[in-house]
Amino acid sequence: MARRRTLRPEEQELWQAVARTAKPMHAAVQHRKPVADATPPAPRADGLPTPPPPGLNRFRVGERAEKAPKLDVLPPLAERLATAPVLMDRKHHDRMLRGKLAPEARLDLHGMTVAEAHPELIRFILNGWSGGLRLVLVITGKGKPGPDFGPIPQRYGVLKHQVPQWLHMPPLGPCVLQVTEAHLKHGGSGAYYVYLRRPR
């Protein structure tokens, strides 16, 4: 590879004269924006650091960064159930949330797999509905946190998340009026109150 040499002053003048007469080959080249000068700003005369460009927050060494927003788009299950519209009588709903209404029957799904729990839940709800029951309790447990191997949040407690979905899908959806988390004395976030419609 040949070593690049610097131009002598007379060669530099000649090169500048030739460069001034050159015309771009393509019209698109004429409309290019001039490249911004990438040189850093000169230091201030008073010795203070140059302020950051507008739009950026100042940050000092040792200062805590702002907390990044959570990226979990789906709100927590408890929040979704709490903000669901109240379809039952408001007084009964308030009493139920305070644990003042006693469930007429209960189903414990602890230790069951999804394949075992789903048919058991269908049988229990349909039997309760046809028998004229109004408030039943479904115990799912809170689930155990498993290992988290990636940036996507892992939900634990498969039955805890599946049961509310099953209760709103056929064949159970037409029988169920309201689903909420149970009061602490009936299992708290590890159980659900299921308020059933009146049989027709």
C-alpha cells in the first residue's frame, strides 16, 4: 500500500482551483443537506461545563436515574377483576367483597393440572347453577413463582389466571354473573367468588 503524502502549498492551490470547477454528476447530489460539523463545542470562558442541548435532562455523576416504566401491557389480574363492571346487585356486591356473604359451596382445585381442573370446574358450576346456588367459592391457590429467564415477565399460578377466563367462556359464561377475588377470610387472592345467575 502506497504511503499517502501531504500536498505542497502550490499543489494545494491547484487542487482547490480544480475542486471549485467540479460539478456533481447527479441532480440528487445537489439537494443534499450539508453535513453538520461534528466538532465538540468550545469550552466556556468561565470554565463551567457547557449546558446539555435542549430536551435532555441534566444528569450528574452519582445521581439516581429515573425508574424506567414497566413494560407489562396487561394490567394485573386483580386490577382487571376489580375494575370490571358490577352486574349484580350493588349492596350484595359490597357485602361479598367485605366477606359478609358466605359461599354456598366451594371447589378446591389445589394440586390439579389444567386438564383435570377444567372439567371439574365445569361440573361444579353447572351443578351449582342448576341447583339454584348463587354464590360459590373456587379455590385456585396463588401459584409458586418459577425461574425467570428472560426480559418478558413470567406469570405464575396457571389456574389462578385460567379460571377467570374459563368462567367467562362457554359453557360457563351464560351461568356466571360476577367473578371477583375472595375476601381474606375465604382465601384472598388465591380464591374467587363466583356469583351465579338465576336458572331460567
